[in-house]
Amino acid sequence: MSDAKGAGSNGSGNGRFLNPTPMLDELESGPWPSFVTGLKELAERTKKPMLRGVMDQLEYSYQTRMGYWKGGLVTVKGYGAGIITRYSMIRDKLPEASEFHTMRIQAPPGLHYKTDTLRELCDIWEKHGTGLIALHGQTGDIMLQGIEADKVQECFDELNQNGWDLGGAGAGMRTGVSCAGPARCEQACYDTLEMHEKVMKHFVGAVHRPEWNYKFKLKFSGCPNDCTNSIMRSDIAVIGMWKDSIQMDADEVDAWVEKNGMEKLVNEVVNLCPTRAISLKDGGIEIDNGNCVHCMHCLNVMPKALSPGKERGVALLMGGKSTLKVGFNAGSMIVPFKKMESEEDIEEFIDLADEIIDWWDDNGLDHERLGETIERVGMKQFLDGVGLEPSIDMVTKPRDNPYFKTKY
Amino acid sequence: MGIEVNGLAIETDDDGYLVNLEDWSKDVADKLAAAEDIDMEEEHWSVVNFLRDYYDDYQIAPAVKVLTKAIAKERGLDKKAASEFLYGLFPSGPALQACKIAGLPKPTGCV
């Protein structure tokens, strides 16, 4: 290994805590905020050698165009998942970052925190680990980045005593994700927060003890805006839905037109409807609800004038996933509408999810997501296997792009 | 690193797994289990023996899923109860701890 400039000199340069990192510095020169700035500030403030080592190692990686992290085995007692291990392959060269494990911590429904719980979390984390936090990773977890293996248990114990729990990893149920829901959003068609909490409590064992074919994700979006991106990222996407007509407040429509003008109404609402279900009428609009595909565009543009219908519930889309193997998939519409108002409704959802997971666990191959199993064995076999009656309202994939089209 | 059993020095890796799988014996298993704070009872042995038989047959450690199902079948439990049973025996997880005690190679993957 060549002795690359700036790496491994243990902070002796220039009387500063950090070593020179010229290539990382380049990332700070662009127009956007850089993670490098954040890392530097945190390292200078906390004087944690592990952070200095990580920056040195990243600089060295950039110079040599190679990554030097490898996985390993770290857990806490009773748990099979939740710690993402990173051991350095060049610990002889850069010993300060010989370990840099991440603890995944489950975030509360809708990402609602109290400031004092966040402060408490930061204090505990800075005591045991680096203090570096990613809110939130694509997994939906709070990612506490940078701790040594022998400090993981004590850190977990203190976090756990304060009400935090590890998130999912590996071939099991992953950390649930929900949008702000009725707490802060007028479009929510069901209580995403309550459902998130109840469902994930049922699956808590499967989060901590992974033993399925592969990962399984649940995400809860309050309306078809799908702020949690559940349709593309979860095996069962729970998306708020209404069955009847969009509610229209005629006075608010008038007020909107008064303020924004007829031109904007035509150009940005009527013409952008993907199914042409909106027409002009009496100086306002009329919606052909039978042809509405719930893209949410008109409701988003005119939030006071238009709101979701009165008969609200959820739609369940299954088989969505991100990259790897067959590639990106949007979920298929398997349950077009289901009421989600009572404890029993949530129980029914849990029973169905259990049924689906059992079927997938029995029929799926190793490293196969639900959508891939359905694609391999067929939709009919899937529906038979989980006991769902095929119906004309189910949609494997839409015939046309159901999203509104805009120019960016 | 290493352990000593019946006067013989046995080599282990950084995480405490046997370097040479043929070094394994019941005494070695007891020693490995002691390092994990596990008192080997009959139920522990049944899991360890299952792992070793499986490894003999397939030259690979079983997926946790396979292990859980086998235990569920053997003991007439449902999968959830079998999983809790396994973690009760091996608190750091059957994949990590039971494989180590059974003298199997270190499991790979992201758990």
C-alpha cells in the first residue's frame, strides 16, 4: 500500500485535530451543502479519533478508488438484527477507524419527536459512539453511525431504557415507516400513526429475529400522494384511499379562481388531469369521479376547495421493491379499498399480512422479495395461496401512466 | 486467538470461530459455549447436532429459516414459538452463537 498523502498521520499536521483531506474538501466546493462539512464540524467539536479515522479512510478510498469496509457479526442480547457492522480492511494503516458500526433505531410513527427526547438521544449516542446521526435512512430508521463492537450492548441498554428500540435488518420484517398522517395533514384518509404502531407491535419479533427469505417492508401513507414512497419501496404499501366523490367546496373554488385566475385553473388543474376527468362549469369545475384515478394533483393545487371523499379507507398494493434482481417494481393493486377505522380493521390487516408472509415464506426462494415470488409463480397462485378472491378491481399494472404530468 | 481443551491448543479467529473445523469435539463445544455464557443442556445439544448434521450433508450452515422450521417440526411448535425457543437458547442468535458452538464457519450476510 502506498503511503498516500494525508492519510494515517494521527492528527499531527498543522496543530489541527483533523488531517488534510484535499479530495474530500472538493466536495464542499459545490453549490450544495456537503456531508464533509458536517463531519468536520462534528469531529472538531467532539475530538473523537474515530471520526478523524473515518475521514482519513474515505480520503484514502477516493485516492485509491477502493472501498475498505467489510461486514461482520455484532448483535445485542436476544436480537438477531439491528446493528450494521463495518470493520476496516486497512486497520493497520488507519487504526482510528478500525470499527465503525451503525445502530439502526426505530423512528416513531410519522417521525414525531419531542425535542427533549431528541436531545436525550443525542446525548446517549455521543456518550457511547461518535455522535454522528443520519435522520433518516432509506430504511426509515434513525442511523447512529460509528461505534465500537464492545460498546454496542451498553449503548443499546441505555437507549432501550429510554424507550428506543433497534430497527430491522437482514431477512426479516424491516422498520415500519409512516407519513405525518392526520396529525399534520388534511389529506390523510386514515390514521397512519395508529396503524403503524399497532402493526409494528405485532411484528416486533420478526423485526428483531430475521428468518424469512429476504427483507419485508411495510409503509403507511395517508393518501395517494404517498409521501413514504410506499408503492416503490414496500412489499405491502398501505395507501389512504376514498371510495366516493372528491368533496368540493364551491365557495372555496370561487375564492381560488378569484385569487389565481381562470388561466391558472385551466392550465394547472384542468389540463393536467391524467384522465381528463375535470371540466369547466359555471366559472368553476366539475369532476367526473368515475374516471378519477386518485392522482391527487387537483387536491394538492386547491387544498381548501377540494378534499378526499367521505368514505375513506386504505388501498393495499403488494410486491413493490427497489433495485436488485428483477429491478424496480411498483406494487400491484391487490386490495382496492378497505375500511380502516377500528381496531378490528387493523386486526384484519394483520391477519392478511400474516397470511401473505406465511405464503411467501413457504413458496419464495432465498433472497426473493414478495413481488419477485408473485412474478415467478403467478398472480393466480398468489391470490389462491393467500385466500383472496380475484376481482375486476385488482390491477396488476395500470394501462396508462396514472400520475399527473408536469413540466419541470 | 485460541482456546485450550484437554491440554490441546485450538486456534480460533477474531470472533471466536474455529479456524479448523475438524478440531471440533464435545469438549471443544463446551468450552466455546462457556465463552458465550451458555450452559449446554440437552436442548442446546439438539440444535448443535442438527447444525452439524446439516453441515455434513450440505457443506453449508442452514439458513435461519430452515433451522427454525426444522425445530418447529421437531418440537411441534409454530414458527414464531420456534424462533423464540431458539433465541431463548442462544440469545445472540442461532446463526451466530449456535454455529460457533457447533464449530461451523462464520455465517456471512448482513445480520
